[in-house]
Amino acid sequence: MFLLGLDLGLVTMAVGALTGKKGTAIGVGAAIAAASYLVSSLAPVVSWLRPARYLSVFYWAVGNGQVTGGVSAGDYAVLSVVGLCALFAAILGFRHLDLH
């Protein structure tokens, strides 16, 4: 759950750094979190949505049987890579902002 929250926070920070707009960052971050939760929740029931579950960070955090079977190294790896990509995007965005 820590990595899930960290990933969503880093994505929000990256959007804020790239756009320079707080409202856009919060909106996009909340939309990604909501869409990811929705896809992860509906994928087991809706057959045409099932392939999209791999795009959901909620799937990698709790939707793949982690509560009963534990978290695998692959789950940690996917969540860590998403976080690192968002962190690098945020760093690149901050370098282009005029903070002086």
C-alpha cells in the first residue's frame, strides 16, 4: 500500500512539475487513481476490461491476490518502476520550471 500511495503521489507531482499548475496536477492524479481503482475492481467481472487490469496500479498493489497469497517480487518491481518513472518525469519537469 505504501508503494501504491507513493506511485500516485509521484505521478501527481510529475504532472504538477510538467504543467506548473496545481489544479491540473491534483485533477490528473485523482483521475488516474479513480480510473485505476475502477479498472482493477471491474476487470474480474467485465470480460472486455480484463486485459486492461495490468495497467492499473491497484491491480499490482491489492488486486492480484496479495491479501491472501502475499506480494510477489514482480508486484514490487512493477510498483517500483512506475514510481521511478514518475520521479524522473518530475525531476525533468522541475528543471524546466522557473523557480527563481
